[in-house]
Amino acid sequence: MSLTFEYQPNPTPVAPGERDAMLADPGFGRVFTDHMALVRYSDGKGWHDPRIQPRGPIATDPATAVLHYAQEIFEGLKAYRLPDGGIALFRPDANARRLQDSARRMAMPELPEEIFRESLRALVRADKDWVPRIPEGALYLRPFVIASEVFLGVKPSSEYIYAVIASSVGSYWKGGVKAVTLWVSRNYTRAAPGGTGAAKCGGNYAASLVALAEAQRQGCDQVVFLDAVERRWIEELGGMNVFFVFEDGRLCTPPLGGTILAGITRDSLIRLARDQGLTVEEEPYSIDQWQADAASGRLTEAFACGTAAVVTPIGRVKADNLDFTVGSGGPGQVTESLRQQLTDIQFGRAPDPHGWMERIV
């Protein structure tokens, strides 16, 4: 297929004045741009008909496969406005590969990396005026693939839609970064060996919402999941990976093994920490050890990480039979240093030692 995305301009784009008012304080995930990218797939033709078109509903038959069998995967990344006014993507190659990994696990066709990357470039160029100019503002990109064949029957679909929508977002934290309180889920697990934990599919998130609701009833901000076998090893939060920082400066994060999503922010922070000469270990870490190390002072910081909030300090951990504070209960020195370094690279305020940023405007 051609990598040229046909451009179909939105005949009724948001007026510049209205758009500027929306971008002054966009929040997160509520403000959407004028256009979307779309590519179709069928067993006979492969990926075809790439275009940038007006953002709008995707018509679906009530028997469309995704509605019944949940063949659906997605990604999340951001486009950042640089100091000179240009725009760059952060590690789109890594998102492209992870989308392919998810597709294989969900019995879906793999989208070629170059189609993925060109869809992002074309959409951002079409909607470049939607990239906020406010501090820490960005354009959040949501690529996704859904099974679009109309049938009832348990089998992989023969047709798919790949699309990308874009949302203008502000800083995740209003008034500065704050530490969160976590609830340790004893009743629910996020993933099990052999399951879909390493795939970025909507079903994983749907299954985590009951645990998140439980956490919120307990006055907590997020839920942390334990492993499904022994119910003792820390895995990840509902939508973020987790790190532990010890008094000697060493970092530890749970190892990838099929039940944890391979976070791109996680990988980036591991590399940046090692660049600073810090030791980073990918080792199992239990909830009992977390409590003991926090009590003894051996553990000084903990943080979660992901595309939306980048780095989120963890201040307190609660469950039915435990309640403890991590370090000072607020952002720690190592946590803040890594957060600041990564965001400075993303916004073009610091050198990019790994060549992560792809300038597209």
C-alpha cells in the first residue's frame, strides 16, 4: 500500500478563537482535534485506504466482532511542542513495536511500523495548531485497532480498522506533582501467566476497574496489583509500572514476564537512571518486603510511571491489614530528578542522548 495518507479536511473545523479557549486549560482526555487517521484491513487486501479524515463516529453494525469478542488493542504517546515552535514525537518506534506485540497476542494482523509512524506524522501535521503552548501541555495520541468484521462466532476477525485520534492535554498535575496513596488489591488480580497482561488491550483495563473502585472507596488514588499465583509479589498499578528507590540509590522494578505491560516510560527511566550511574534491578519485590523496608528506612522513595503522568510519587500504601508511609510521604530526590530529566528531554529543554525524539514539524 502507499504510505501517502489521503487528506480529507474537516469542512467544519473548530474556530481558532474557540480552539484557543479550549487549549488554555484542556485537562486530560476531554478536548479532541478536528481530524483522525484511519486505515482498513481485510484478509484479501491487507492494510489499505490510508487517510486523514474529519474526526467523527465510526459506524458499526450491532454484530461487529469487537463488540462481542473484544479483539481490540491500543497505544498512547504524545507529541510535544519544542522551544523553537517545532513539534516532536517521543519514541514512536517503541509504540509501533508494542502495538505489533499486542496484535500477535490478540490474534490480530500486525500493523507495519512505517504505516503506524506515518499515521502519527500525518495527523499531527494536519492538527498542529492543537498542540498546546501552555507549560507541560502536549498532544496525546491514541492509536487503536478494532475487529470490524460483522459476524457471530468465536474466531479471529478477517477485517480490522486502525485509527488514531488526538487529544490536547495539559499538565497531569494541577498545582505541581503530588504523591499518591495506593490500595493493595487482595481480592482481584490484573493478569496471570499465559494471559494478556503484556498486551495493551482494553480488556485488561476493564478488568481492573472494579479494583480501582474499591481503592477509591478506601480513600486511595490508585490500586496496586499482586501476582495471581502467590498473591505476594508487586506487579503494577491499574495503568502504570512501579519503581522502588533504596537508601543507597539503587532502584528496583518488577521484571517483565508476560503479566506486566512493557511500559515505554518504564524503559526510558531505566536507561536514564543507568546513565546517571544508578543501579537498576529488575527483580521480584513483595508487599511484605515493601512494608518492612519502608518501616526500616531502607526504602526511601517509590514511584509509578506511564505516558499520562510520566512519573508519579507514591506516598502511602494501604490495605485491609496494613498502612504505611514511603519515605517522607512526598516526592523524593531521585524520583524528581528522573521526572525532570525525562520531561526536559520530551519538551526539548535538555539534550536527547538516546535519540528518542522524532521531529515532524
